[in-house]
Amino acid sequence: MEHRRIIVRHLLALFALALVVRVTYVLVAVNSIGIDRFINITPDSQTYLAASREIFGSDAYGLFALYLVGPGYGFILGLLRLVFGEGFVPGMCFSVLMGALAPVAVYLFAYSVFRHLRLALLAGLICAISHTSLSMSGRILTDQTFFTLHCFTLVCLVEGLRKGKWKWFVWAGLLCGVAALIRPAGQFWPYIFLALPFVLPLPAAFVSRSQLLGRVAVVGLLALSMTLSWSARNYFVNGVFTFGSVGVLTARNCVVAQIDSARTGQKIWDLRKIYEDEDGDHRIPFAESNENMQRRVKQTIAAEPSKFVNFYLSNLWENAIVSNSYLPDDFPVLTELGWAQIWEVLKNINRVLIGVFVLSLVVLAVDRRWSALVILGIVFAYFTLVTGFSFWQGSRLHYPAEMAWAVLSAYLIVRLFSHWRQQPAPTGGSRF
């Protein structure tokens, strides 16, 4: 009972700290640059707002916006608009709330994996003061909501692996599906869940691998039923079976544009205008637009596969070490203080943090924490690999990987501190 009270106190403290820090960040930033500029720093926000207006009414750009990004976040914004009225503030408040819940989710995830209070608290604190999380909170973007929901998905999954009860896997599947509907980057996670039983050490709560497969399959199938239902809707409405076109659009506008720019000498922004002319306006059949984008991406890969891979890997590495590009926009005073130099220092720090992450994985392997190694390694790898198709968005793209990075950093710190103090380390067994 005392153990549970400590956990509750930790969670309340983390939530309060995160809420105060995020509200302060948003208020200071909005006071500095104004609410319109704060929201419209990226055009993505207007895409989500258009999707919300289309779901609960109509919008000239709304049908294409829905086709582009899916229905999840637009539905949430639409509900907020119905309940609280027009304007940016309801969506901003919801985003701040999701940001305040993020360290709570990270704490529970870390505790589910390691069953260690100090480690979980440290992981939650890392998330609570994360500059990327701070800059995502308050914005009308999917990043923060997706992060929090997907982290709660992993909490339910690990609890299910530890206890073997169906309810945890059902909740994990539902949360995973909702997260994927909100941000298309999560739509491949259900397939990873289906493959997980084949690489994860058999948890103590299960008598056979087939039993484990049956439980975990619930997660993947529930989430797939949600994402594939939207894909089916797009087939009947737009003539193409796909969750959304944002993935192929990103590959074309980024990696393909980099290759074309290197070959022709044209600027990437000019190339994107040429691509948009190929698509036509937003009234043409979306299947035709999607086919045009896919054709250009496939042709580029077939003609110059090595360049495609090289640019993809270059983007991946840059997105892993790049700093937060929203900070100087939110606080122009940073530019006056020499943001270019600060940017390079932060990139060097991030290079060191990548080394810390690798070291953490090595320590996990030495400690024979195979289950933790598999779960955290897959989370970090997945959200790193999906960043290679895009660029110029700062640490925002790699932010979902922070749910693993924060936990692993906390594990390494606690592990080293325990060794220094000659105290029991959070090593435990090799499986959940």
C-alpha cells in the first residue's frame, strides 16, 4: 500500500511540474510572438484544422486534408470546437494537457519495464523538462497527443506481458489504434506487435509462446481494424486503398526533391512547386494525385537507388542529432544571443546522447535484461527509421523516440549510481 502511495505522489508531482512548465512556456511564447504566429509556424496546423472543419461541417480544403493526414486529430479538434467554440485556445489547452500527461506516461512505462521507483521518477523528470516536449505542447499538431497515447499503449502492453490478462492487451490495441489514427507514422506499429512474440523472451505469466502470440495478436488486430477501416473508407470515397497520402508525399517532397536538386541544381522549394503542378488542384480525383506521387517516388528509387538510400540515411542521422528549431521562433531573443552557435553546441550534445543511448543498450545486454532491451530497442529504432524520409523540422521528428531514450538514460544513471554507492542495481531477470 505504501508503495502505491509513493507512485501516486510521484505521478501527481510530475503532472503538476509538467503542467506549470508547459503553461509558462506557452504564455511566454504567445506573449512574445503572438498567438497567430505561434500556431502557424508550421502549415501542418491549418491542415488539421481544415480536417476538423470537414468532419463536423465542410471546408474547401477539408476533404484533401482528411485524405492527407487521416481522421484522428481532426476529430478531436472538431469535438473541442463543438464544445468550446471557435478559436485556437481549446486545441492549445488540449495539447498542453497531453504534454502534462506525457511524463506520467513515461513514468508508468519505465516502472512497468523495470519495477524501480527512482528510475521511473528520473525518466518522468527527463520527459517533464524536455525542450522538444515543451515546444510541442500548446501547438495544434499531432506530435504531443500521439506521443502520450502511444506511451500509454506501451504501458498497457508491458503490464499485459507481466500479468497475462486480456484486458491489458485490449486496452493496448485500442490506444494503439487511436494513436495511429491521429498520426500516420504509427500505422505500422500493429504489424510490429504481431511480430513481437517471436523476438521477445517468453514472459513468466505465459506457459507457451502460442499463448503469448494469441494475447499480443489482439493488440495488433484491434489497431489494424481501426486503421484499415479508414483505408477502406478512402478506397470507396477517393478510389485508393490507403490510410493517407502524407507518407508518399513526404518521400517525394523531401528525399526525391533532394535527389532532383542535386542533379539539376534547382532549389528544393522550386521543385516542390513543380511537383504540385503535376498533382493539379485539390478537386482532381485523389487516386490520380496519389498515383502521380507514387510514380515519381518509384521511378526515382529505380533510377537512383543508392542516392535514395544515401539521402535517407543522411536525413535519419541529422534528425537524430538536430536540436529544437521551434525555440528561436518562439523566443526571438535567442537569435540575438547567437542561436547559430547555440544550435551547434546542442547538436554536439545530442551526438553524445546518442552514444549514451548505445551504452545503455550495452549495459542492458550485460545485465541480461532481454525483454527490456527488445521493447526499448524496437521503440527507439522504429521512431528513428521513420524520420529518414523528411527533414527541416528540428527535433520534432525524432520526438517519439524520446519515450525510449528517457527510460534508457534513467536506467544508465541509476545503474551507475547504484554501482558507485554499492547498492542493489535494477538488473532483475531476463524476462518480464
